[in-house]
Amino acid sequence: MQRRQFLKLGSLGTMAALSGLPFSSHARSDYTIKKIRYYAAPGYNKPLFNQARGIVEVETDSGLIGIGEGGTPDMVRQCAEMLLGEDPFRIEHLWQYLYRGMFYPPGKEKLHGLGAIEMALWDLKGKALDVPVYELLGGKTRNYVECYATGFRNSTASTMEGRALDCLEAGLRCYRIGPTGGNGDLPFDFYEHSKKTIALCEQLDKAVGGNGNWAVDLHTRFDTPEAIKICDALEELEPYFVEDIIRSENPEVYRTIRNQTKVPIAVGEQFGDRWDSNVLMENHLIDYSRVTLPNTGGITELKKIIAIGETHYVGIIPHFTGPLSTAALVHVLGSSSPTRCMIELAGGEPEKPAYFNEDFIDFREGKVHLNDRPGLGVVFDREKADFLFEITKNTEFTHPFLKSPDGAIHNW
């Protein structure tokens, strides 16, 4: 269906409403999901589900295609087998169906696959209406999104301090480091590396002049005594944030951490949907959320998390996952209203795989800018990716779910 047909359909619905005539339930998008394909990203061999970079294509009966990124093959397959024949414009409805239409609430693995498909639905809808996704999410709230770097590939400096200064000179907002130790086969000594990490942060703060120009990720490596020792030392410095101070399994532990330190706390890359983050935000236990796409379960869910964060004055600084997800993050953050937000760029610049158009992300002077192309603004060349499977029919296994009287998804 062409854009003018959709607009005509919308105007017919408006006239029906004004005239008192019944509005047909068929006055939807007039699209149905016909196929869902999955491609592996060439050369990318990380087996981690929370950093998977598979490309998902959702195709309608008209041939229109939306693309998303993420999810392991088995999780994408299971989700895809519930969507054929559905209206792709009903994004929130389909999300609820996949999230609640199973026996168990979804774990983070399934959320990642669900997020990839949901991302593709937004791309498809933007293309169908000939508008960028950020317009569908409320329109621009900022002209660009600031970035912070973990490492800086374009630097020729041989020291951490030199790389950090080069990063800032290139226009990025912040340079992020990790703790010392923790790599290879050497045992990790808490006492040794808490001291070394403090010394490393002191060096970096002095080099870049404080002012939130740097941040440190403790990678959940330390137990509470050493974690607090590090935070105590960093309070006198000026990090933008201190990330993953302690393990993530029990968010309530941050009540203890928050009571013992005043450093800006960032948590979230290991989390998923809004229920994961709510206790941290509602109780003012963190200053920045690191949740990202597609891990949250998709664009809509990330918007909801950002809204919860804004209510409690929590900033949003998403973790990096993949190149398409980074492009999608620009649409989400560029149409949201937190005072502080940044996007992480591994190596200090967007990754540009050969299977996407060269200008799929607009990165200039250390910042990512919103682009006006329809959908997510990304063109996928499937010939340069590795095709794995195509779903053309729904699962033969029934998935119980209920609807409320008004047609909304209800727990069964």
C-alpha cells in the first residue's frame, strides 16, 4: 500500500467517525506480515545473546520490508512464528502478544530477539508513511546526541591520557575506561586492583581536567568493600559516572551502595525491560541508566524506560550493542526529553559494516545527528550478509493468551 492510500484510508476513518458511521475494524494499515528472515552478521562471532548482531527482516504481503538487529536465531525464530498474518502497524499490541502470550514471562534472551523484531516494525512503519522513526515517536527534541567513547581508535597516542585528550579534541563528550586487571589467566586480586584502579582514575582526571570528561566502568568485578573504597576515592574527582559498581543480579543492593557513596552511579547494560530498571529509578538509586537496544525489548520499551527515568531525574546513556541499534538509538534519544543523554561508541566512532549504506548514521564532530530518511534511515544489502532462515508460516504449537473485553492482551 502506498503512502497516499494509507492517508486516504485515514481520512475515510475520520469521516466515518464524524458522520456517526461505524468505523470498520479493517481500516487498519492494510498490511499483513508475510515473511520474517534472519541473517548473521559476517565476521561477527561473539556468541553473547546481549550483543548479538543478527539482522531481522520483516516483510509484508505488499513487499515492504523493515529491518532490525539483534537476537539469537532460536529466539527470533520463536517470536517470528507467532507474527505471520498480523498487522505490522500494531506494534505495541504485537509486543504485548509476544511478551505475555507464553507460559513464562520472557527472559533477557527472548527480550533481545523481541527487540530486534520490534525495531524492524518501527522501520517498516516509517517507510510505509515516508517519515523517519523519530517523527513517529514525537518529533525532534534535540538536533544531535552527544557521544562517549570506550577507547579511541583514531588516536596515535601511546598513553591512556593521550587517547583521552584526542577523544575530547574530536568532539566527544566523555572518555570511558575500565578497572585494572581482570584479563587473561592471572588471578584477580581485589586489594591490588582497587588501589591500581584509583590511581588510574586519578591520572585520567588530572589529564583531562575533571569536568565530567571521563568515566569508569568497574565491570561488577569488585565486592562491596573494595567497590566502596574506590567510590570514596573518586568522590573528590569529577567522573561523569561510575558504572556497574557491583553485581547486577540484585538491584536492591544499590540501596547499600547509594547510602555509602556520592559518586554519579550508572547501571543498566545487563538489564532488560522496564521492570528491571524501575526499582533503581523509583528509589533514586542511580543517576544514569545504561539500558539499550535491542536488550530492552525494543524501541517502545526504551521510550517507556526513559520516561520513568525522566520522572525521577535519571539520565540515559545507552550501552553499545550493534551498528543498526546505534542508528535506532539516535531516533529514540533524539525524540526524548532527558536533560542528559549520550550514546556509547566503541572505539570512538560508529562501526560501518559493508551490509549497510555508508551514510546509515550521521556522525560529525564527535556527535550523532538525526537523519530525515524514512524509517531508521538504514539500507540493508542482504547479498553482503549470511542468510540463515526464513519464517513463512506460524508455529504449529498453540500459545495460550487471553484478550480483555476491549480486545487488549490479557494474562491467561
